[in-house]
Amino acid sequence: MGIDFDSIVYAGGGKTIAATTTASSGTTVPQTAAGKNAKHVRVTSSAEAYIALGTTSSVAATTTDLMLNVSDAVILNITGFSHFSVMAQSAARVNIAPLEGG
């Protein structure tokens, strides 16, 4: 009897946002190939950064939000969220890529 593994795949259409130390920058979550908001995303950063999720464009990241270390990748379940915001310790590029499946 085999083990059944669900798989997730990159759905295309990720977003890269420039993060600064002086203010948070935000945008909508990326969509899947089917044109729907992603339920899961993979997030990476080129420098230490913070990410916040929200339901409106007013979401703002601070240094108390989820921290991303350099070259780390996190997979987040973002069901129910439509926007994200990032802030960095130094200039950074934060990439958020939609995932499908699972």
C-alpha cells in the first residue's frame, strides 16, 4: 500500500514588491491561474523583512509582524485575506507566489 501525498504547484503570476525601512508597502494577494485569490502562497525575501496580511488595502506591516529572514521561504495559508504589506530592515525585494493544489 502506497502513501498518498498531496502536491502543491506554483500557479504563476507571483508579485515582487520593493520593501523599505521607512514605510510598509502593500498590494493585493496574487491570483491563481483560474483568476481567484490564492489560498496558499510562498513568500521569500532578499533581506530581513516583515509581512502582514489583511482584508483591506490599509493593512500595514510593522516590526512585530511575521519576520522573513534572508533567503528563507515560508508557505502561508492566506484563506480569507485579500491584501498583504511588507516592511524591511534594509532595502529588500519580497516575492509572493501563488500555489495551487494540496
